[in-house]
Amino acid sequence: MSTPAVTLLVPCYNAARFLPRLAEHVRRMSVPFARVLCYDDGSKDDTAAVARGLGWEILSPNANGGVSRARNRLASAASTEWIHFHDADDRIHPDFLARLLPLADASADVVSCDADWIAEADERVVVSWRYDGPALVSDPAAHLLVRPMGLNNSLLRREAWERIGGCDETLAMWEDADVHLRLALAGARWRHVPEVLTWSLRNEASFSHDYRRNWRCRLQALRKYAATPEVARLAPLVALEAERAADEMLALGDREAAREAVALASSLGLRVPSTRNPLLRAARAILPALAALRLRRALRRIAASGS
């Protein structure tokens, strides 16, 4: 059986300094991409020239329209059966395709892997993204609600991407996790390789470092899920994710968004904060939800410092 062809799709914004590093990773791959296609999202540096110098195709010039639109334009320009998105400033394992492609057969629409988020300054692992392969096969939507997955992690059947309409262009962030969840809701068939084959580099200049905006986009996505009939059975999970968003935004000082997240969780039947702690159960009966969330965070800090 022949190996499926895969197009590498790279959304770029001021990515001139990152593309040579990504190109070096791509050159080392044991199974190559059939085509590399970049999209210049209104960059103010030499992104387009650098991409061309590397021998890569680039869609340029374009006005800045955000990463969701960039991904949609890239996918519409691809012609292979399978596509893979990779951020310009991240790493990819030389055996990424060699490990994932054997599962990209007629029985799959998405083939994914694990990932690490790494602090670029000191190579410290910030977040280890690990997924349950059987859960992704049996009920991917439930698993992906609580374990969001970035597009760096996956190969996508282009037909499945087109079936859901690609990225939601109203989302400035979380658009990739949203794609995976909507694929799951649309019945996409999942396969998973439980190995770290991609790394996202975190730094203060990165787009996703704007945590307040990040969590506001997460809340926007959660509101959308709460209003989607197909997600009704998963309402308790959406509620818990809304509470998590409230907790994170409270820590970031975004009280307005935290209140909105609490309201969403409460509308889905969750008493905030969710807890088995008798003290917190008593506290939430007399304290506003945000105050009870702050108390829970304080108790967790105390417990962590004593461990």
C-alpha cells in the first residue's frame, strides 16, 4: 500500500526568524512532506522572502486577518488527501510522519500524538499534553473537552476538515482545539500514537502568551458548545471547563470574564466551586462564587506549600 501524501501548512506572522529553524526540522524528517505551503498573514518582516528562499510556496501578500483565516486559506490551497498544520516557531520530530502515517488509512479521519509545551529560554517542560488513545477512539468529544488538542499534534483528512468548514474565524485563539472538538462532534474517526512527536515553544513574545485574551477565547468557545445541541450530553464537562476558566481568569485579575464564566457554569447546573471539601461546601452557601473560588485557590496554595 502506498504512503499517503501530506501537505505541511504553516501560518506565518512575522515568522522570518523562525522559518529556517522549522525548515531544518522538516529537512531531517525520515518521511518527507509532499508539499510545504506557508501563508503570510500581513507580516511586517521578511517572512515571504525567507519562505521563498527556503524553497517553500507562500501565499502572499495578505492583510492581517488572524490565524483562523490563515489556516482556512492554507487548507483551501492544499490538494493532498491529508494535511498537517504546524506553527512556524515550533518543533517537529523527524519521525512524525513515519509514526503517524501507518494509521492514516481508510478507517481514520484524524491521527494524533502527544506533545510538550517547552519554555524556550531554558527548555523546561511547561505543560505535558498526554491523551488517552482508547478514549479518543470511543468518545473523542468528551476527552477533548477536558484535554484540548492543538493542530500541531495531528494529521487531518482534508475531506473531514472541509466537512466542518475548517476554523471558526471568530476565534482569535483556541481555534485549533475547537477544530478537533468539532471534528469529534461530527463523527471523525480517531487514531492516536502515545508518543511526544511535537513541541510548542513558549516565550513572552508568542501570541499565546496573552493569557487573558487566551482564556476569554476559551470562554467564547465554551459558550458556543453550551448552545450546541450535539453537546447537550456533555453539559457537565462544559460546566467544569467554564469553572476552570473562571478560576484562571480570576487569577489573572479579569473579574468581569470570571463572572461570565461562573454564570455559564451555573446555567449548566454546576454549583461553583465544585468541591468535596466540607469547608468549601459551607463557604459556597454564604459567599459569592468568586469569593469561594478565591478561597479554594488559597486552600490549594496552603496545601501545596505544606507538601
